[in-house]
Amino acid sequence: GSFAFLIGMSRAPGVSRFFPEDYFRRALVGHVDLAIVCWLLISAIVLWNHFLESPQYKNSFRIGALGVALIFLSALPGSGEAVLNNYVPVITSPFFFTGICLFFLAFCLSVFDFLGEGILGLSSENQYKNILSVSVIIALIMMVAVLASLLLLGGDKLDDQHFYYERLFWAPGHIQQILNASLLVIVWYALLRETIGKEPEFWGFLEYANRILIISALLLLAMLFFFDPLDRVFKIGAEVIYGLGIGIPLFMHIANIFRQYIFVARKPASSALLISIIIYLYGIFIAYGGFDNDTRVPAHYHGAVTALTLALMGFAFHMISGFRMKIAFEKLARYQPYLYGLGMVFFISGLFVSGLFGAPRKTPGTDWTDNPVVLTALSFMGIGTLLAVAGGALFVVYVGVTIYREETEDE
């Protein structure tokens, strides 16, 4: 969230001049790797721990925590060049590469921990267990894609570091988005259950929708062995797989959710579920509308990714309540999804509109334009950044204080 604030402000009219241009790149690496890669993969492990019944290993947590710390420290001012490739941007320093390797090792250990139950759960008629098992298998496919990329492409030394790391992380990064989609389905149904106070109903064919997600991940992995990830064939194939292999299954689940949904303003599960689906659809329809290499790209993926973040925030409130913990700042916490959600709507809209007028990606400041529409849109983006960061900070504070109080009382 801190890195997101720096990035947003470095693009906002009127205040961007107060933020160092050189640091924009490092902040962007820190934000993407911590808020998208680490946060969402850690969230997958949290969900598996919560819903599945596999043994817990503390070593993987310690290894992963050390990896996250090294990634964070690498993004602070220091040595190493920031390379703004997609999915897992890097900082060319030993600290960063050690951190990302340790985090990946910890994630692999957790996947293997749940793999046996995941394989058995694929044939389960219990929809929760079925989609959870699907997410474990997709995580395994992503791990294989990382190893395959390293073996197939890791030895190629390209003059341009951007293209080197782009090729290396392109396929695994795409597969992580499919994993994120499976996690969205899990959390959406968990929020729906809290909202309506009973087990949701499932259409029978949704089991096949879940399997489409696995097939999509396998297709992306298979393409890695036949095409260069930067070739146009691979990119078109990935777009088709995304549009059909993610879009159709999630639209089916959204339809099933809305036929049972009830809005309850003071229930974080209800508000988080509704706003998460709205933000997700916003981001997805931006992609279906098409875009060039402009700010509509981050508008799209912030819709798809922060939909999961918001859903996880709403789920955390009810998960903590289920542990019979007294939630700190509870009145504020109940309305936290609105603050974060409104901020993201402003943020996405600002990026989308400015992208329509050609605003470039990954570019700080506003010196490149004097278009009043673009400047207004970027101002909305800046306001959205402030609201979303405030919402994220509120989440961290109330969850952190709640857990700290509980630990202190237990002692």
C-alpha cells in the first residue's frame, strides 16, 4: 500500500513533482511484487489452511516471511536496477533474487502440503472442496511453468533485461491470474454464505466450469514448450484462453451468486461481495473492449486483481469473527469495503479515461500532456489512490490490532 501511494502520487497532477522520478520504478516493482504476487499467493495458502485439513508446517512460513522482507528491502533506495517487465518485475540485486527464490520455495512447500487433498478433492461433489482442489492443482501447474521457464529460457542471455524477464515470467504470470480467478470463486461463495446465513446453492454444471480453469492453465503451460512467450501467437493464444477459459467460468459463477444474493449494508461480507464483483466486471469489460499499451492495461488488471483483494478483506472480517475475536474499531471495519472499493473505482476510472487519450503506462509525472481531460482523469486516479490506500491501511490496522490483542490476552 505504501508503494501504491508513491506510484499514484507520482502520476497525479500538481503533486507529482514532489516525488522523485527515479524512485517511481523501484516503488512500482515493490508494489507489484508485494501487493499482487506475494499478497495473493499468501492468501491462497490462508484459504487452503482455513478450508482444507492438511498438516501445518511452520518452516514454510518462516522461509516465506524472510523472502517477503528481502523483496521489500530491495525496493527501498539502494543498489540494483529496476526492470519493469510484466507480472514479476525485478530489481537486479542479490537481495531481491534471494527474496523471490525464498518466497517461491515457501509457496512450493505449501502446495505440496495440500496436493494430496487437492487431487482427491477434484472428484468431490462438495463445490467448496472442488474449487479449492482446483486452485491447488492450478498452483502446481504454475510451479511447473516457473521451472519450465527457467529451464527453457533462463539460459538465454538477452541484451535487453526487460525482454529477458518478460519471457521468463510471462507464462507463470498468466497462470497466476487463473489461480486468482479460482480464489475469487472460493471467496465469493464464502462471502455469500455469510451474507445469506446458509449454504449457497450450486448449479450442477458449475463443476465443469471449475475444470475449464484447470484446462486453461494446462493450455498455457503447453504453449510454453512450443512458442516463445513474446511471439504474437503466444500472446493471441493467451488472450483467447483468458477470454473464454476464465471469463465464461466466472460469469457462470457470478450468475449463480446473484440469483441468491441479498444486500445487507452493515455486513462486510455483503458489501465486499457486491463491490468485488462490480470491480471485477469493470476490469474485465475494459479488457474485452480492447486496449493498446496505455493506462487501460493497469485499469484492467487492477479491476481483476483488486476484486480479489477486496473480497479477501471482507472474508478476513468474518473469519476473525468466527474465531470469536473482538474486532478492533469494529464500526469502522464494517464500512472498510466501501472506502477501499470507492477508491478503486475512482482509480480504475482515472486510468481508463486517461488511457483512452493515449496516456502511457509506467510513466510518472504529467509533462507529456496538457489535455484537460487526461489531467482531470489522472486527478481522479490520485483521489482514488488516497481513498484505496486509506481503506487498505484501515484493514491492516484493525486486523493487526485485533490479532495483537488476542495474542496478548492468550499470554
